[in-house]
Amino acid sequence: MTGQPVTSSAPLIAIPALTPAALRSAVAHLAPAQLSAFAEHLDRAVEQAAAQSTITPLHAFLQYWGEFVAIQRRPDRAARLRRLEAAADEATATDELALLGTEIQQILAEAQREIAG
């Protein structure tokens, strides 16, 4: 029995709710190697929120990991972002860096729109 082939542009999962539990599950599915970074970031956000008496660090945590999941759930987009970041690391010309930065920002903005609903 074979299923439909997964194209690289098809999302692997739906956008999860922006909650720690839903995002943890999505990270575990899409990028299990990032689970320790997720847990450490969550711990820091909770500590900062308590120390500062504000939910801002928690909101930033949810936004960061929501965007991460939005990018990683589309393999073609995740691969493109990795290629752009690698090219930016090696670029020396200002105009080349600007073009790469613009495309990276477009990917991030698309991810932000997806998690905003």
C-alpha cells in the first residue's frame, strides 16, 4: 500500500496553536533535534517573565517557535532559508547581502502571516 507522494511544497503539518504544548509537539515531529533548544528557550522565557512581571518573554517565545514551525513545515521553504543563510554567511558584497536579506525577510514575513491566522 502506497500513499500519495509528498511534494516539497506541501505542508507536512497544519499550523499548530501557539501554545507551548502544541509547538513542542510540532517541533518534535518536524525537527526533533531542536527539542532541547525549545525546552531551554521556554525555561528562560518563564524565568524572565517571572523576574520582570510581564508576559512579553513568553509572547516572544511563542512567536519565535511559531515562526520556526511555520517555516519547517514546508520543506522547500526551510531548505531555501538554509541556502540563503549559508549564502549570507559567505557573501562579501553589500548589494548581495541586501538581496539575500530581503529574501530572508520575505520568508520570515510569510511565516509570521501564517501564524497570525
